[in-house]
Amino acid sequence: MTATICAELGAAADAVNRYRMRVAGLIENIGANHEDLVSAMYEAERALLSAERLLIRAEKIAR
């Protein structure tokens, strides 16, 4: 594969990681009365982690 594709996949994985960290940081600031919101945000964080792992896997395959 081309170096451009590998670089783009790596950049996308890095960006998703940064968004995941931002979501995780927001969770810490939510009060105890918002269980539904916290649950949804944890689910989003897990989905972003999965997306990051898949992008890293794709990058490795593309090499």
C-alpha cells in the first residue's frame, strides 16, 4: 500500500484517541444524578477505543 494511506490511517487513529480522551475527561465532571448520560458517554468512549484499535489494525495491514 502507499505510504499516504498508512499515514492517513495513523493520523485518524491519533485523532480518535484524542477525542476518546476528551470524552473520558468530560465523564469525570458529571454529577451523580446523571447516570444515563454517564452510561452513554462510557459507551461512546468504548466505541472510540474500538475505532482506534481498528484503525491501527488497518494501518498495520496496509504496510
